Amino acid sequence: MSGEPFKVWQCRTCGYIYDEAAGDPVEGLAPGTRWSEIPADWICPMCGTPKADFDMIEL
Amino acid sequence: MIPDEIASTIISPWAYSDGKKVDDAFTWLRREMPLEQAQPEGFDPFWVVTRHADILEVERQNDLFHNGDRSAVLTTIEADKQVRAMMGGSPHLVRSLVQMDNPDHFNYRKLTQGAFLPQNLKALEARIREIARAAVNRMAEMGGRCDFARDVAFLYPLHVVMEVIGVPESDEPRMLKLTQELFGSQDPDLNRSGAEVTDAKAGVDTVQSVVLDFMTYFNAMTDDRRANPRNDLASIIANGKINGEPLGYLEAMSYYIIAATAGHDTTSSTTAGAFWALAENPEQFRKVKENPALIAGLIEESIRWVTPVKHFMRTATADAELAGKKIAKGDWLMLSYPSGNRDEAVFKDPFKFDVTRSPNKHVAFGYGAHICLGQHLARMEMRVLWEELFARLESFELDGEPKSMVANFVCGPKAVPVRYKMN
């Protein structure tokens, strides 16, 4: 797992981007936190959209 | 029930223009009656949602709290009657994303959502920077004095957004005037009549005449883009399909109108309000000037500070409980964004303008499915302008008294006179 390239996920509602490499320290997600490590009940910090409604994207 | 004096203050366009009056009223409400009903004279009763957490709770549940069942903007009983009579029973003069619920809201939003995603906006940044540089150059040529609202903040986002829509530059003054007549319909300095609006019928007639002018303009644009599609937002709206059918006339016109008004006016207000706040807090300007990495913090703080959208209304679709109160099906709720953004439970020293504030989870863009579609564009516009301006701006100060619009829906500063030195 740790050798895999970091991925980027985006909220379908508001466009918030979660980059595994950068994490989101303000939200308590340290740099390097993988998407799979984020709890299933986590919601988008900008708009409240459920984690399930994020898409993996290429930037 | 909220005391009459407080209730009449939080709906008064003049109180929003004053700023402090409305801040004091909401501070009192957050402390004493954070979720309570108001019934100012001439209005149906409505709940006033003042706390940050309760605003999120309502916005998150967009099936339980609808936008479109009653007016999405605070309106008097008389004005509501008049709009319904004009619109075949509908409480809305326009039908944009703001007045829609699912499934329409999802389908109509999807049409343009991709264009406003951060990764797709990157392609616009070089052109936005050119527009920002031109705005900064014009400011430099004004000889060290200007009205930053009128001369910079109103014009720069207008130019960006009109290019995105596909409106030619020669029509920008017309779009600005119509926008100010719409959002400033209660402000004698900006509205079409040039007088204070005291009569509901006259108020609705004035707003409707502005809406009709917009529709006439954008109907012609639809014809053009259907015949000659281009790479612009107008072409997406004109040629878009919802469930395999072209957009309805009212929905298409409303899509253009919201883009051509809220799309720039809110960014203009925030930009003008940021400059005003920096002039009053020169140490904050020095911090950003010395450390441009703080521009991101300046942007979020100025969006919180100005909160250009003062409210939206929601209607409960079923009996519900919110913050310990029983909300009945059909009840009308006013989401007060300026109050949520001054909530002492979320923001330390909420009346302090602080570019280093972190976290800064303001609700100025809303929350949930209706969160502002153009938020990433607005942030990019402001970032680019501040990068270009602060590289040349050495110092500045107020050169007279700033003034804010007389309005209770979408508003911000209308005059920010400044003196400045630029390199």
C-alpha cells in the first residue's frame, strides 16, 4: 500500500479536492493519509457531501 | 417570538447598510434566541436561523428543507401575492438553481458544474491575470486616489465573468447597471426609480422590469449561440439538454441571470470589503504584503467578513426538530449567513478581521447541495488580483467614508474612497 502513488479525490458537489499526499491537516488528516484510511462516515469539509460521493480524479 | 425591534432590524436594508445595527441584533439573537420565529409587520412568520451549526444542519438536509416551495428570498405578503399572480401561482420571478430542488436542481447544476471545477478553471488563469493587470494599471494611472469599489472592485470581476459567459465587453456597463438595479432595488442610489421603495407593488414591478431587460438580452444570446456555438457558458446554457430536452425558457433565462449578476456582484462586494477592512487594519495589510502566502487567508477572511449573500429562505417539507425547536411542515426559515459567520461558538473574536484566522469555516458560500457553484472562480479572481495589486501597492488609507448598499439580500460596499502609493 505505502508504495502506491498518492491519489486525488474530488467531491462531486462542491469540487473540494482531497490529495492523499497533502492530506488536510486543518481537518485532522495528516499528509500521506490514504483515502482508504479515512472513515466511511467522513463528510466533505466544505459542503457535507458523504465520502461515497467523491470521485478519484487525475490532475 | 423575536421582539419587534430586533425582527424589524434584521430585515431592514438600512440596518445592513449601517452594519453595526444588524451585527448587534444578531449578536443578541445568538445569545438570547438563536432559533426563534419573527413576524415583522407585513411578513408571514419565519424562523431566524442564526447559529453556524444550525445553518449547516438545515443546508445539509436539502430534502427536508426546500428552496423552491416558497420564496427563496425574504419577501412581504403583498409582494409574494403579486409575484404569484404574475407567475401563475409560483412564488418566484426567476427559476435558477437557487429556486430549484431535486431532481431539477441536480440536473441543472450538472450542466455547468464541470466548467467551475478548480482543475478546469486553471485554463482561465492566464487570461484572468491579464484582466487583473489591466485593472491594477488603471488604478496606478488614477494618480493615487480612487473609489476602489467603483473603479476596481466592480469592474474586474464583471469583466472576468462576462468573458466566461460570453457577453461582449461593450455590453458590460449595461450588465453592471442591471445587476445593481436588481440587487440594489431598495437603494435609492442604485435602483431604477432613484427613490426609496415604500410600496410592495412598485418594488416588485421595478425588479420585474429589470428581470425582463435581462431576459430580452439573453434571449437574443440564446438564438445566437444555438446558431453559432462557442466555447463559453452561454453556449452551454443555450445548447444544454435536461432529460434530453432543451432547457425551458424561464430556466434558461434564469441561468444566465444568476451567472450575470451573482457571478460578479458577490466577488465585487468581497473585494471592495477586503480593501476597506485592510485600510482600517493596516497591520493586516503589512502581514500580507510581507508574506504573500497569506493571500489565501485574506481571501477566506474577507469572504467571511463581507458575507455578500445575507440570507436565503428554506421551507420545511415535513415536521422536524432543529436545535430543540419544533419546526412544522410548511414553515419558512431564514438562514442568516452574516450571523453564522460571526458565531462566537465557531469563530474566536468574530468581529476582528484576521488574515491568519485558521480554521475559517465560514458559511458565506452556503453548504450542502446548494453551495455556491462559482466559489472556486471567485477565489481565483481574488487571488490573482491581490497578487498583482500587492506587488505594486506600497501603502494606502481611506480617503473619506466608505458606504454600503441599502439592501437585505445580496449586498456589500458601494463606495470605498482611498489614497494610495504604487510602484
